[in-house]
Amino acid sequence: MAFGAALAAPAMAVSAGTAPVGSGAGEPAAPQAIIGDGVATPAGMAWIPPGDFLMGSDSRLAQANEKPTHPVRVKGFWMDLTHVTNDQFAEFVRQTGYVTTAERRPEWETVRVQLPPGTPKPPDDVLVPGAMVFVGTSGPVRLTDYWEWWRYVPGANWRQPQGPGSSIEGKGDHPVVQVSYADAIAYARWAGKRLPTEAEWEYAARGGLEQATYVWGDELAPGGSQMANYWDVRQRTFPVVSPEAGGAAGTQAAGTFPPNGYGLFDMTGNAWQWVSDWYRADYFSMQASATQRPIVDPQGPNDSYDPSEPGVPVHAPKRVIRGGSFLCNENYCLSYRPSARRGSDPYSPMSHVGFRLVKDAPPPAGFMAAAR
């Protein structure tokens, strides 16, 4: 889903010591979270130890692009405890003067590749700064056409995620959204970090729970508690946002829910997260057929392939996003799971996509000794 697709669509008006929560008996013990102290180790980051894991899922909830499971080995790294927040991104912009993708006029060459070959260039008054915004519907609709609840909104950007008149005031600790892949890369360079690979992201998201359905275990709502910011269809119908249905949905403050076993918050739900890999729907099948041994630090495919979006060329450039968002729900999108994955136009900011970063830095003191 992207601005290019919008052109072709019909016109439409924590604390470091917090203990992780699991789903109960039968689960392996979660690892002890190691949080950076800002002196000898990176502040605001958790240590993700090296290890092997089964990437993907063969569960009944898994989509075809998550299959089959295959062994992967990753080295140790540090990961942000939360999404990059509005306050953090604002400081980056203040120091650098950076102008995000949504605040610039779209370049036709980046839009054209997301459209059927031969699509004529639209008038200049259509190529205006803006971004994709979840607008919802006033009543129940068939869940076959996402254009019922998405719209390209001129003027939407990270400062006003729903468009002119909206604001992030009072939401400094929420995930920054309406940031493109290019914006995430720019922030990462400034911060001295990088985007995680898809393998690093999934390994970290699992928090030491091998093949658990969710980052907290196998039960969606242990003890009746909602464990992430997703759309609860038991409370209101997706994608209805009328006042009677509870109003508009959106992000929540980072760290609202308990962390996983590595001390990471909101690895699923709240906002999708950019990772570094190109997206291929068949990539897991390619990996699984290549070898039976653990694949060491996979960096992703060399190109994109996604046959799932009508009207978009199958090899249109897409990067992987992970983790799902506040819009994911049982009836439409079950992507608040650690194995769920999707491809997205790297130049198309959206109101439910953000990011978090990783850093290559020495392990915590005593880690190597303890590992011997």
C-alpha cells in the first residue's frame, strides 16, 4: 500500500527492572534482560545475545510468506528498548534540519515503479507532499478493499500524522510514524546505529521463547489482559471509527505493555517497524531449501517480489516491515506475531509505520566469561 497505489485507487474523500510476562506453565524460562547503562553500554538499549533459533512459523495462524521454519544463527547486538519516539525524532530534526519524505514533493520516478507499466504521469497538483493515513469507516464494510479505510492526505507528516489539524502534542513518548525507510536510515546514521535485519528483528522479538505464537507466549490474552496495542474486535468492529464505535484508533505511549524476555517493549503491535531487508514473499522458502544448517546472519534477498498487491508490479521495490500495528486484529490482520511479515514501498510513509534501531557494540561486561 503506497502513494503510487493511491493514485490508481478510486478517489475518496519501563523501567529496566520490569519483569516480562509469559503465558504460563509449559513455557521455557525467559532470559534475564540486560539493559545498557549509558556508560559502559548503550543507553536505552537491551543486549540481544548471540544464538540459534527457528525463523518463521508453520502454525495454523501463519501466512504463506512466513513458511517454512528454518534455522538461523545471529551474532549478539544491542537493540532499542522501544520504537524511536516523537521526542527523539524531533531532536534529530532540530539538530540536523532534516526534511522527511512526507514533507517533500513525491518524485515521479519513485512513484512510477509502484504502478503498472505505462501509467501516465499525473498532473503536478497531484504530486504534493503528504502521506497515507488510516481514516477508518463510519460503519461495517467488506474487508476486501483497504481503500475503504486508507487515504492519501496532503499535508500529513510526522508532526501531523492524520493530516493538517492533527498534532503530536502530548504524544512525545509515542512511536514516531509517517516516516519512510529513507527517513529511518537518515535517523540511524545520525544516531550511530542501524536498522536491524529481518532475522535480527525476529530473534529479538521472540525474547527467548522458541516458536511461541506471540512475543509473550502462546495465549493471546493471558488472564484476560491485552498484551499489546492491537485492534480488539471484541470491543469494536474493524475498521469502524465512529464515536459510537469508540472513535479513532492510534498509537499508545512506548512501554505501555510489559517487555519481552530481552527487555524490549512493543515488539508487536503499536506501529509496524522498518527493517533493512528487501521483501520477497518467497524468501523463507528460498532460505529453507538452500541448506539444513543454520543460516548465519542472513542479510535478506537482493531484490523484491510480492505478488499479493493487485495493480502493483510484482518486482516493485519493497522493504520488510515487522511487528504489526494498532490496526491489526483477528478478523483482518494477525500481524501482532513475531513471525508475521509484510513488504512496503520504502518511499511511502504511513500513519502506522515507525522503526527501532540496533547497534553493533561490545557485549556487557562479564558476558563472555559467563558464556564460557
